[in-house]
Amino acid sequence: MMKRLTYLLGMLCLSWFCLDEAIPKCSAENPIEDRWHYLLRKPAPNWMATDFDDAKWRRGFGGFGTRNTPGARIGTQWNTPNIWLRKDFVLESIPAKPALFLHHDEDVEVYLNGSKILTKRGYTTEYIVVPIDASQHSLLKKGSNLLAVHCKQTGGGQFIDVHVIDANAVPKLPVPQVPETPFQTELMTTWGAEVTPENAWREYPRPQLKRDSWTNLNGMWNYTITSADEQMKPKDWKGQILVPFCLESKLGKVGRLLFDNEALWYHRTFDASPIANQRTLLHFEAVDYRCEAFVNGTSVGKHVGGSTPFSFDITEVVKSGTNELVLRVEDDTMGFQLQGKQRPDPHGIWYTQVSGIWQTVWMEQVAETYIEDLTISTDARAGSISVRVDRIGKAKDVSLKLTVRDGEKIVAEKAVGGREITVTIPNAKRWSPSSPHLYDLEVQLIDGNGKTIDRVGSYAGIRTVGKKVDSDGHLRMTLNDEFLFHWGPLDQGWWPDGLLTPPSEKGMLFDIEYLKEAGFNMIRKHIKVEPRLYYYHCDRLGMMVWQDQVSGAVNPPWTRLAPNPVDATWPDEAHQQYMLELERMIDHLESHPSIVSWVPFNEAWGQHRTMEVGKWVSERDPSRLNNIASGGNFWPVGDIVDEHSYPDPAFPFGDKRWDGFIKVVGEFGGHGFPVMGHLWDNEANNWGYGTLPKTEAEYRERYNKSLNKLIEMKKQGIAAGVYTQTTDVEGEVNGLMTYDRKVIKIPAKELAPMHKVLIEK
């Protein structure tokens, strides 16, 4: 949060965010013009000329470079070998002692109004003043001037920033500005191209607690952005946004960053026909990050947390006919707030921030006493299904009835008083990746007169997750008491057009089906909670899931598996919010048979109070494995010790600290292979682990090499492996598919036989 506030100190007026605004004059009061046109690939030979047309060049704020370059002030990320820059600036008077104020890393050429005035090799570590030769003073003129710059970089950090100043009055540079708009990629998925306001996420969002009657509120909403100090509903709306896609996404039709001194407001109307003796519920599947909802001018509730569903009972304020719905959102993104892979300044393994609504909004009417939630657990040995019902309402003498069907056949049925019920299925079919059998459930609330007052549909997969020692003395994972090697990709779940929001259910399903066909039996869902339908399809298709918790950004030193780790210091309030969101995620997903492991921390990101968190998770859900810190700082808690190793898998065998823990390689690989025309940014450098292969054949050879090493490590006791990763994501090109999912780098039919050896050997 503080980092973003620092950025905002440089925003002296909001008009500076708009790169099409008139150029402010350079004067003693306003000496610096930080807005540039830039290009990352070699332009036409006359690119420095005053009459050159740079309208199609990119636009950004100076300086340009990479973080941690000594003395740099980064307004726009630049990490390619070359950059060409042009900016116009206006002089009210000619400086008494004209000079360039610049910081370059490395070689730089500077042109003033079309003429070269400077060539410098090497680099600086701070801003320097370079007088303009007296013979070139005549190039400066009152009014509009053009500064053109070429900088070349060969290695290490990089940075370029140049200004024309008066050497007698060297200005203090302002904090660099950041643009309102995130990077605008040309990538679009096939499914994204088909999205319209009428078809955007029309599917019922809650497959494990399903009612027939509901109202989808996705579509075009009004929106505007105000100061965070503004608490009153805006009178005017800036435009429209397509819900459920976030403010920053291409599919949301806005493409605007939300800063932490701003509030995002949504507005729409909806029709309702309230029924006597029924409650009206308003559901949000996910909103990032803090929000408050208003119906017909009355606040109906607040929520904090960006990844899990929540609901408000709006019965007392909803009316027949047209109603007004307003949602106010704030999003800090950084600090203790749980944000996962989002960053205000995306680069490398960090991606574009997401603000506001990013999953389905919907509404339903329910009975006065109704089923709020189901918790489903199973026992493979007993062949049993247990259901705990959370209900809301004051009805008395309510009993619970559970009906279990296998297809059309009823295989179990039972009614009891209370809120928990267990049934045993004769000759029960167990759920596994090779046989993902699901039983359909119907749960009813029945009043004292024998009348059904609420009815929901659900499903269950009967399976038991465990661990035991094999004949070679290695502790391994089990499913239904059988050893099973867990093999899957690191799966970010990001999209070029929807960011965190998949463009459609079909698009989301495409990823899972490809991975299943490729012979993976597990997905590590990385630092993201997906829409509920994602887990339904994993349940249905037989894909196990390691579910990560979304991380914060206040970290301890990352010491991996070294002895004597240190935790980050989180204040009580931040820790309590972390635990609240962790509990919500587990409560939200614990009925899915596909989820076999929780991963609270990753690579020390936000890792704090590890022993406390680890013990809580193991007690909260003993039915699953607890991978307390994937690749992070190892503490002796939970079930798993997890090493990350790039590019090839590795593990520090032989340490007695691992006794009693399952050994896994929670990340490896990351072999990058860029596919031109399918990159997030065709002009920027691509990021992968190690050097990028020169050919597709070399890329496949590297994959095979890493896979064969993992096969050998399995013999030494490794129980699971996670390959990085399913798709390219923004600047990362280490996916098995391109970011737009249009190019499969290694077809599933080629991967499947290779993976079969790993799983079955």
C-alpha cells in the first residue's frame, strides 16, 4: 500500500494520466515533462525527426527500466535490449545554461529537434548533468521542442531517463507517475472473442448447493471512479463495465487501474417480485477486495476479502418492480492484503492487478428457513457419505432427509432430526482419477407437518486421502488406501482477456481437459481460488487438486529448506484477516472430492506464524494432506516437505528433519518457449527459468530431461511432482500452451505415454 501511495504523490494533477492531454509548459514551477512515446523494436531511420509520425508508438511515463537498478525512478517497465523514446516539451524561455539531466544504463544517444547532441557509452548509477555544447544551443527554441533518445542495454539492470534543464537550477525530480491503464495486449482467446453482455457467464455458479430458481445479474453495469474519501453514491456514471469481468480486463470493456486512494462504484437496476414468507438473497461469487452493497439506497452489508463468495439478505429493502443496486469497492492490492500474483507493477512472475467484481453476481429467493451450506465428507472404507447442514431460520421440529442416487437409481435414503446425516452405500463406487464416480444428492428440510420447506441438489465422490510407508520405507500419498503418485502442473488460472476471470466455462474446461488427456492426475491451483464450476469439472473428470491459499506480500527472508527459518512479522489484525480468508476458502471448497491437499504458504510469500497456521489447518481438516509451505521456509508441521528446483527437479535427501514428512518437488521445469503472435507483449523480453531454448526440438528435449530426472527421484522417495506450468502468463513463456490457448506446444497425445511411465512405474 505504501509503495502505491508513494507513486501517487507524483500525481500533481489527474490530467497528467491522460497521455493525450496538452503538453504542460516546462518552467521553474513545472520543469519536468515525464510523458514519452516509446518503441521497443528498431523504428524507421528518421525516427528522431521532428516531423516523424509517432502516433502508433506506445506511451508511458519516465523513467524506463527495471526495478533495483541503482538510482532509477521507474515509471514504465523496460527490459528489452533497446528502447527508442520521443517526447515533446515546451519552453517558455531558453535556459541560461542548457544541459541534459540524465541517467543511462547503458549506452545512450540523444537528439534535440532532430539533431544528435550526445553519445555516451557505459552506464551511470545516478542522475548526472551534461552541459549542451554551446554550438548546439541554437537547437533550442521557445515553444515546442522534441527530445529523442535511443538506449541500448546488454546486461544487468537497465534504466533511461533524460530531461532538458538549466544547469544553474537543477530540478528535483518528482516521484514517477504510473498510468491509469494497464498494458493493453492484443491477445484474445477464442472464447473471449465470443463473449457478449447477453452470454457472459450465464451458468448456475453453485453446483454443490443447487436450486432451480435464480436470477443472473451479470451483464452491463454502470461504473465510475471517485476519491476513496467519497462515501456518497455518485450522481454521474463514467461508463459501463461488463460484469463479471474486472475493471482492468479487456473483457470488462474498461481497462483501467484502480489506485488505493480511489473507490470503484458499480450501479444497475434489477426487477424483483418478492414472495411473502420468502427471503431474497443477493450473492457475489468474488469481489476484490473491500466492498459495501446498497439496495434502494440502504446498505445491505460489507465484505472484506477478494477470493471467496458471500451473500447479503436483502429481503427488508427489496420491492416489487424495479430496484437499484450499488456496490462500492476499494482495493489496495499490496501489503498485508491477500492479492496472490497481482501487482500494481506487473513483471516477471507477477501479473496485472484485478479490482472489483470478477465472478458472477446473482440472486435467489428461499424459504424463511433454508439451507445455507452443505459440508460433505466421505469414507472409502465404509462406503459412506456424511452431510452436515447449516441452516438459517426459526422453523421448529425440522428434520433432514438425504437421498442418494447413482444415475436414476436411489441407492440410499435416510431422514433424521438434527443437522447431520450419514448413509452407507452398498458396494460403493470409489472416486479416483481413473474412475471419478459421483453420486447425486438431494437434501431436504422437512417441517413438523411433513412438508418440504427447502430442497437442494448436490453430489459427492466417495474417497479417502491418506499417507503410509511403502515397502522401500518411503512415506507416500494414498487415495483409498492405495499408493498414488501425484503428477500435475502448476496452474495459475490467468487469461489474457479476462485476467483472473476465465472468459467462459468452456474456456476454463479446455484447460482441465487438456491436462487430463495429457496424463496428469493432479493440478496445483496456484495462489488463486477458481469459480466453483472449476472444481465441479475437476470432480467430474477425476483431476486431483492441490489448493493454494492466496498470499500476502509481507515476507520473511526466503531460506527454502534450510534450518532455522524465520517467519515474517504480521500484526494481529492482518493475521486474523489471513486466517478468516483461509477458513473461508476451506469452508468454501472442502466438499469437493478433487481437493486432496491444502497449501497455506508458497515460497515464503506472506509466510508468518507457520507453526500456528499449520497446526490449525491440520486440525481444521484432517481428511486432507497439509502442505504448509510449498518451496517456502520449512517448519516441522503438516504432512509434506516441499522443494522447488528449476529447471530440473532436485531434493536434498538425507536430512533427518524430513522424517515423518512426505517428500515432494512442488515446482520444477519452467522451460520457456515463446511463440510469436501469441505473446502478451510481442516487443518485450520473455521470461522463463534459465536460458530459452532455440528450437522446439530443444524445448522438448529439456522437458524430457526434467521428466526423466523426476522418474529417477521417485525411486528415492519423491511422492509428487509439479511442473511449471499449464500456460504462458503475461511475460512468462513457460507454459505447455500459449497464453491465448491457441498453440499447444506439446500435444496431449504425446505427453500422455511419457507421463504414464511416471505415474505407474
